[in-house]
Amino acid sequence: MKIAIGSDKSGFSLKEAIKAFLKEHHYDFADLGTTNLNEIKPYYQVASAIASLVQNGTYDRAILICGTGAGMSIVANKYKGIQAVACESIYAAKMARAVNGAQILCLGGWIVAPELALEMVRAFLDTGWLQDLEEWRKTWLSNAARKVAEIEDEIYGS
């Protein structure tokens, strides 16, 4: 699994902690900015660049960090086929993957403590879509995903 990670200034410190965790646990990842506090990129620039790389398959998953996680998720969700979820708990991060098949985890550097963020990242990366769900729920969610794709096709075209 190839992972992209990025932040704006507000998420920089948390991104650095997550990078150390990813490196320690041998995840394949790339830091796509902000890479230092002298070269600050705005949230919309980072989210747009990374969401397009997840959309085209260059990266399988991504982690985006801004002040609240909301700005990054708003921008990333503009891309067809992308599900980016701002989370504040381990359970939400896991369910974003299992239930929604989210490819992008968005975190708030002002909100989520580093220790909690690392557990959220672990849950997000270690959970597969529909993992550990009942058969009836898997069927229901698969059908729901097709309906969401149809809605996207209506909005964005095929």
C-alpha cells in the first residue's frame, strides 16, 4: 500500500509525528508537503494535489492534516471517486474505512493529540472496506457504494 501524507502549517507538527510512526512501522509513504515551516502550502493546495494522486491511483491512501481536518476533507471530496473523512476518534477512523471505503483520513492538528492520531492512523490503514461486517451489511453497503457512484456520474459525467 502506497500512502501520501500532507499538511498545511496548522497540521505540520502532527504530520511529523505521524511520519515517524509510519517510518517506524515500515509503511511505504511520501510526504507531499508542507515539508518545512519556511515552505508553507495552504490546505487547499495540499488537499487538491494529494486527492488527485489518490484518484489516479498513484497512491492507495492518504492522510491530510490541517487545523480541524474539515478544510482538507472539503477539498479532497471535490474529486470524483474520493471519500475523505475528517475523524476525531479511533472508531470513526476504522469505520470510515470499513463502512465508507474512505481512501483519505483527515485530521485536525488543533484537535487530535499525537498519541490518539497514531492509533487512528493505524486503525485507518489496517482496516479494509467491509472488514468485520455482517453479510447483510456488506451487501447493503456494496449497493450503496454503487448508488453513490451513480450520483457522482450524474454530477461529474462518466
